[in-house]
Amino acid sequence: MRLWASPFLAAASESCAADGGEASGQCSAATTSCGCGALQRGSFEAPSVAAAAHQNHGLSSGPGESEEEAGVIFMDGGIFEMGLILQDEGDPTIFAMDGEGPRREVSVEPFGLGAFEVSNSRFSKFVASTGYITEAERFGWSFAVEAFLSKTVNDNITQQVDAAPWWLPVHGADWRHPNGVDSSIDDVMDHPVVHVSYADAVNFCQWSMLGGRLPTEAEWEFAARGQKQSRRFPWGNSMLTGKDRSTHRMNIWQSEFDSQLEEVRSKHCAVLVAASKAPTCINLGGTLWHS
């Protein structure tokens, strides 16, 4: 049976991704540190060791969702150039630690990919069905973006990521409370679930469908390229499009200057935003921070 992979996108779930995609809490020693492993102004400890030791046993394999709910699109696979495009090789603004180079030819077997990011609604169904407890819930905290925190939450934070001070460690931040204990997902059930670790994502995929798993990096990039070669984006090499180059084709963090442009969103959007009439995968770029 052919396996499928769902694009389970994590946002601010932990810190830097280690080899294989797991959140490690620190960068590779062989690279320049981004500061994720060295919070400023003292140490930061999880509030409960016992909670962190809890294990999620006995989760059943899928199918927990119908084919329509899972929304898997099957692709024929093929050979493509993976990694940086030629114009970007040697660009000093690109993090070498991301492992996007050098360009190489990769062959991908036929596979399936979920058309949409996993929403809070779908993840809620998974948790209600299995009793699953996410790693952020067990640790008692997770990273969140300062701009989205309430003053009450922000005033109680005494640390930050050294090289990325907008990321703050927030007690009580998890998928149900994305910006701390005084936040909720009640009004964003159709938005992508966040604060999800690699292990959480694996468990969801296994529950969703028989043979369910996460995509490999090559499968994900094959789908994200939209069968195009040597392009930064499926539509071309420019992030901004339109007559005046003022339209964002994907939802990303935008500066004060960008706020003057069209179609600016300050936060993540619903999983169906910008959906095409043609059967395709949506939001493989933008809307969330991916680890």
C-alpha cells in the first residue's frame, strides 16, 4: 500500500530543528548559534518534571479521519533539482545550517500529501479521540512571538532568545493557548494548529490514516515547487507580484514598509485561504514558522 504524508506545519512549537526534524532546543555545534539554546537573563525550567515524564501510550493507528477530511492528493513523483536555485548559491543572507545546498538531483517515488495544513479543528478531534497530550503541554511552556502576547503575559517574562529577541518562552503556551494562558483557539478553529512538535505530528499522522506519516523533506519540496524547476517560488523568483509588485503571494511576517502593500496579514490565516480551484496543496509556503 502506498503511504501518504500530511503537511503538518508547526509554528513556534519548540526551538531549532535537529537532524530528522525533532526540536532540540539548540543549534548544531558545527554552525553559528542562533541563540535558541541560550536564553538571556537566567535559566528557564519546566514547571513540572512529572508532567514532562508523562508518556502517550496506546494510541491507535488510523483511520481516524475520512478520506475527505484528510484531503490527500496523490502525486506521481519524479526527478527534480532539490535545494537552492543557482542564483542564490553563495548568498550570505542564507543560513548554511538550514542545509538547503548544494543543489542536487533527487528522485521521488509516488506519494500522497495532505492538501491543507492541519487545522485546530482536526487536531481537536485527534486529541478528543485519543487523549493525546502534546509535548508543549507536558513541558509546561513553549516559544511564542512577543507581538502577539498580552501585556499581562509579557510582563511576567524575564528571558528571550539571544539572536531572535521576538521569540519569548511563555509558560502555559500550547496548541490550545497559542499566546499563553489567557489566549485560546475558540475563534480560529479553521486556522493551522501550532505549538506542535515532531513527535506530536508523527502521532497525528499515524492516527489520521492507515500508513499515515510525515513527508520527507524531498517529498515536501517536490510538492512545494509545483513541478517547476530553478525557481524560488512556484510562480517565479519574485516574492511580490502584480502590476506594481505590491501583492504577496504567500502570508509571511511583514515589516512596517510591507504594511503599505496589498493583502497584508498580521498573523496566520485559515487553512483554506488562497485555495485554488484545481486540486493542489495549499500554503506550502508562508502563514506559519516551520521547524
